[in-house]
Amino acid sequence: MTFEESEKLWESIEMVKDVLMSSDRVIEKLPPDQAQFITAYNTMLTKAWGNLLDLYQEYATQNLTTH
């Protein structure tokens, strides 16, 4: 993965996090049946977010060093 690709990956991670956080606020205002649908969607999105974080962590471990 190039540095530019890693930056795009990080941007994607941040976007997914923002979507999850904003949808949590929406869920609080919905009736239970509608909230249940979005909660299921968020569960899948959270898994995808975790996978993106894993990819980024793998890249960072292999390519980024601190001095």
C-alpha cells in the first residue's frame, strides 16, 4: 500500500466513524421498529469499520516508524 492509499484508507475510516456516530443520534429519536433496522445496519457497518482499522494498523505497523 502506498502512502497515498493509506491516507485514503484513513479518510474512509473517519467517514465510517462519522456515519456511525450520527446514526446513533438518529436511532435515539426513532420508534423501536425503525431503530432496530438501523441498529442492524450499524452492526454491519461497525464490522466493516473494524476491518478497515485492521488494514490500517497492519500498514502502520509495517511502514511507519517513530523516532
